[in-house]
Amino acid sequence: MDNLSDILKKIKHKPSVYLGKPSISCLQAFLSGYNVAQYQLGLPLQQENPLDGFQDWIQKKFNINSSQSWANIILFFSQDERDALDIFFQLFEEFCQSKVHITHPKTATHSLAISQPIN
């Protein structure tokens, strides 16, 4: 089974192949199914889940204190399901970069000057 990071890269490039249609709701359902399959097959986690902490990060980024999922929060601030999926991948990249900055603080100062917030 491919790791989740590799699967997300594949979905980004060909969302209809993996999700049926380019939709953030379909992505969320796909990821839930992936996690259930991994659990039911008893597959050990080979790597950290790249989405660990993403829910909290999205809530802080959008200043949301409700129990809405990351997908619903992104969808709320998007034009439609397709737009929300595109924004997810932008936000996910930003989230991954923020995790790298925390791990490697010496490069954080330089990298933060380059990063641009998503509106």
C-alpha cells in the first residue's frame, strides 16, 4: 500500500481518477476509507500521517472554534467543491512547510520571508 503522502500527490495530479470527481468531500471520504482499510488490514504505520495536526492548523488559520471538519472549513471559504480541493492542496503544502520550519528552525527565518498566505 502506498504511503499517504504519495497518494495525495497522485490525487493532486489526477483527482478524477482517485475521487470520481474533483471534490473536497470526495477527498475526505477517500482519506477516511484509506484509514479504515489500513486499520482493518492491520497494516502498521510506516510513516507519520502527513495530516496529523492539519485539523488544528486549519482551525487556527481560519480562526474557527467549532467542530467542523477541515474539509467543511475549507469548503465554506471556497467557491465550490473543485475550488475547495485546489485550496486544500495549497493549504496542505503550506501546512507541510510549517512542519518543516518547526523541525528545522534555522531555515524558518529565511523560508518565512518567501511564503505567501492564501486568501
